[in-house]
Amino acid sequence: MEIGIGLWILLAIAVGLLASHEFGRSGVVWFFLALFFAPLAGLLLFVLPARRPCPFCAEFNRLSAVAC
């Protein structure tokens, strides 16, 4: 568990450094945004159902759908 938290913080630091060096944004603000929103994005990816577009009508269907 400690490795996951350490990796999470390390990636948030990387986002802050990238924002400040490459895009001229505030690294501290982007660090805290990445630190706060990363678990929310992961939770949304876990909770939201997976969908794919239908090749015929372009509507989004569940992955388990057989027909449109």
C-alpha cells in the first residue's frame, strides 16, 4: 500500500513539474490538482460502465452487447 501512495505522490509531482516547465503554469497548483483528482478519475473509471461505438450507427453500446 505504501508503494501505491508513493507512486501516486510521485506522479503528482511529475504533473506539477511538467505543468511548470513545459506549459508555464503553476506547478504547485497542478500538483495539488493531480493529487486530488487522480483518485476521483480512477473511481469514475471503475464505476462507469465500459462502452464502445457501434460500427453501423455510431451509438455507444455496452461491451457485452451483441446487437445495436
